[in-house]
Amino acid sequence: MKFLPDQIVARLQTGMQTPDLSGTRYRALELLGHGGMGTVWLAQDSILQRPVALKVLAAENSSADLAARLMQEAVVLARLEHPGIVPVHDAGTLADGRTFYCMKLVEGQTLDHYARKLPLRERLRLFQRIAEPLAFAHSRGIIHRDLKPANVMVGPFGEVLVMDWGLAKVMAATSASSATGQVSEHVTDATGLSSTGTQVSGHEFTRAVQGPFGSGALAPENSTAHGTVLGTPGYMAPEQERGEVNLIDQRTDIFAMGSILQSLLQEPPGSPEGESYSRPLRAICAKAMSAEMSARYASVQELAADVGRYLDGLPVSAYRENIFERTARLVSRNRVAVVLVLAYLFMRLLFILFSRR
Amino acid sequence: MAPNPQGDAFPLTRHSVVAAAQGRDPEERSRAMDAITNSYWRPVYKYVRLRWRVEREDAEDFTQDFFSRLLEKDFLASYDPAKGKLRTFLRTCIDRLFMNQLRDAHRQKRGEAAVHISLDFEEAEHELAASTQNGSAEDYFEKEWVRTLFALAVERLRVQCHAAGKTTQFAVFERYDLGDEDSRPSYDALADEFRIASTDVTNYLVFARREFRRCVLAQLHDMTGSDEEFQREARALLGVEAK
């Protein structure tokens, strides 16, 4: 048996991770990163001569659940054609048996990195733009379930993209109201029996879903074998942490959006207390992150609109201000008019005083 | 015991090795134990040398003794794949056996093992000197386990390529992927050396790497104790859980 030095073992191990792209139009260039399900590779599309990103399942022997989940992610992305959601170009199985999909290469920074250098008001405007693709997804009955700053990319031209839909839950919108964004759910498990989602021995069994896509419906979800509650600690809503899959709806994403907003309000250590500590903004976070689902915003549009109202100097729905706060806000919002009125009153006063002499 | 790099003497069914080693059929059991010994003796020997800081001769005796006992006694009968990795179980057995021998001062009995296994300790000693030893002995055991896995997979690939008349494919793989970084040839140099087209070099490497990947996974089957362990290790080797 030939002795393999450490360097060769490392090289072979890296080679093992490289997807076998023989027979495809892609050529692997560089490992961009890896996550729970697989790796993301920078690749060259040899036909269209452009760089793309390939998301590849980790091992060909991985469970069918993971392969189905990756494929479901590709199908979800394909259905969500929106400027704020990365487009998928291709999907399939590689020669080595691994499931993959090809998507647009997104170059930019994650939200947490990008937002660090921005003033508060720009961070809030950025937050509003995250809400747009999310609202679109919700209108299509898809819940992201893993929203966090690391899953939001900001491109070189300021474009905002919501990434990593691998944990997305597809809901059947039996009644969707565009006014309230309320979506009620009907789920069918893989055996065809109607049920709500269940959590058994730490394994979440997601369901076959009668989706809102008509004849082009998403393939039924099969069981996921993660063995843990799906999501990221710190951004998961209480119902998600408890594994109450049947309760999860768009308000679960709204909780995560509240967490994102909270992280965007954080100032660098040592910064003086500023606008980010304002009560209306804190109240918006608190409402979005309410433990009670019914106490949260009903839709992501409502949340974004409240942030918009704050930016416009209007009262926000999440916070009832007192008379002093209201006055201060009105003064702040109408600063020019207030200065002109005060100047006018001051001139009048001077006029009266001088005319009496 | 003659090395069995290909491992094809043992029918490759999922976790047949551990199951057969725990079984009653003496012939199957013996072949399974050969496969386990072949996969594990190097990490065991090197681990003992480092962990217990014993002299070379003592480590050789202990390794012989350990695998003899594994063959003769029902060591593996107490292994439950649901409770942990096979290699962790074996490492625990090593530590326990070593401590027992120290306590009972029975080390002189090691030479009396009924079964003598032919193991190339000279080679293992050279390898030990050539490898870097950072971290704990347990980490080193894990590292050696991966090294042995890959080395056995390379041998498996060599035998398979030879049998399939793909010796050039293996030779290209060996020169390019198993050579030193400093002397790594270019694709053109390889094409000249083997008198093939440059595009063939690419194709041969793709073929060999794909087959190598299969060999690693096949070897991994032989070195793990359960489907769950195999899946976990495969994912770790393929990078998802790699640190």
C-alpha cells in the first residue's frame, strides 16, 4: 500500500468534494461555500460562456429526502421569477449521482456585511427592499423559513436578493386574500392522507401539497431527514423552534424579518444612542417578533409599510405615541414650516414691541 | 495476513464486513476480520506508538495481540453500530486492552498469541516518521484512519483499472493526483509522456477520479459499522461536515 503524505490526502479529499461535471456544459472553477445540504461551486457555462453558481448535494449516497429537497428548492426558485430572487437556469443529476441545480452567480455582500457601513435610514430602506421578494413569495404560498442576514445578498448595484430557499415550505393557498395576505393551508402527506405537519422523533415530515400552481404544481414534498428543527437559531419564530410545522405560515417569516430589522438597528459598539433606539422602531421589531403569531403583522407588506411610515415621519401602527412625542415628530417632520412660523411670530413680536415705543 | 488491497475477496454488500465479523460462519468471519485488520492495523499501530509512547517492538507485539484477540475472541460481538463509530469502538478497545495489560503485567504473553498476522511494521514505522503529528493521539488516529482509507482506495482503483485494461488511466491519475506538488506535470507534459492527446488526459483524469470516488465509498463501507455511520462519514469526507 502506497503511503500518502498529508498533502496528497488533502488533495484527494478536495478532489472528492469536486462534483463530477462530465457530460454537462459546466466546468467547476472554485468552491464558493458549503451549507447544510451541499456545496456551492463557481462554474463556467461552456456554451453561454458565462460564470454560474452550481449548488450540488454533498454525497451521491445522501438520502432521497435531501435530493428531493434540493430539487424542490430549484423548483421553488424556478417558480419565483422576481428581481429579488436568484433565477435558476438548470437542474438535474450529475454523473456521480449527485443532485444539482445551476443558478445565476450572485456577486455581492451579505446583508450583515453590507449594512455595517450604512447610515440607519439607508439600512431601513434596504430592509424595505428585502420585503418585496418575500411578499411576492408569500403571495405564491411559499414561506422561506430561514431568513437571516447571511441569506440576503446585496449586489454591486445595490440590488437585494433573498437567497437559500432550501428550507422553503410550500403552502396551498385555499383562500388567499391579497388585502390581508392571509393564507390558509391545506396539506396532504406523502401517503395522500390529509393531515397537518407532524414532528416525530425529531424528524419533520413535510407534505405533499396541492399548490397554487395549477397543473404546474410543485412536486409533493417528501419527508425531510434533518433530524432537527429546521431554521437558524436566533431567527426562528417560537412555533418554528417548537417544531410546530402545521402552524408555520408567513408570520413565521415576519418574525425572522423582525430579527433582521433588530440586527440592522444595532450600532457599532461604543456608538452614542441615536435614532436606532427610537421607540417606534423598537415597537416595530417587538410587534414583528411577538411570541403570539396573531400579535405579529399579518403580512410582510404591513411590516414594510410601518417602516416606511417611520421613514416618512408618520405614526407607526406598532406604537401609540404620547402628546410630546407626537409634537416632537410633527416638528421634526415639518421642520421648515415650523422654522418659518417661528420666524414669522418672532418678527411679529419684534414689530409689536417696536411699534409700542 | 496478506494485504488485500482490492477488498474484492470479500463480497461488498453494505456493512457485510462488520455483520459477517459478528456472524457465525467461520469462513465469512475470517474474511471479514481480514478486511478489518487490513483497514485498521496501521492506524492502530501508529496510535499505540504515539498514545502510549511505547517502543517499536512493544507496539508491534501489541498490534499483533490486539488483532489476534479480535480474531479469536468475540471482541466485535459487543459492538453496537447504533452507539458509535466502529473506529471509536476499536480505539476504546485498544485503550482498554493496553490498560489491562499494564495492570495485569501480562505483556510478556503477547508473544504467545496463537495467530500470527503478517503486518509490515517496517513500512508503518517509516510512515510514522514521515507524517506530521499535531494535536492529540486521538486526532492522529482519526487522521491515520482517513489516510488508510484513501490509500486502500488507491490500491482498489489500481487493481480495478488493471483488470479493466485501464492502466494508462490509472498511471495518469497517479502521476497527476498522487505526485508531489513540486513535480506535478502539466496536462501537455502528461500527454507527451503517455503519448496521448491533451484532451485524453482530461478524460482519463475525470474517469479515474470518478472511479476513485467510488473506491473510497466502497472502502468506507468496509471501514464503518452501520449505514448511518457510513452516511455520516461520506458526508464528512465530501466536505459538508468538514472542519
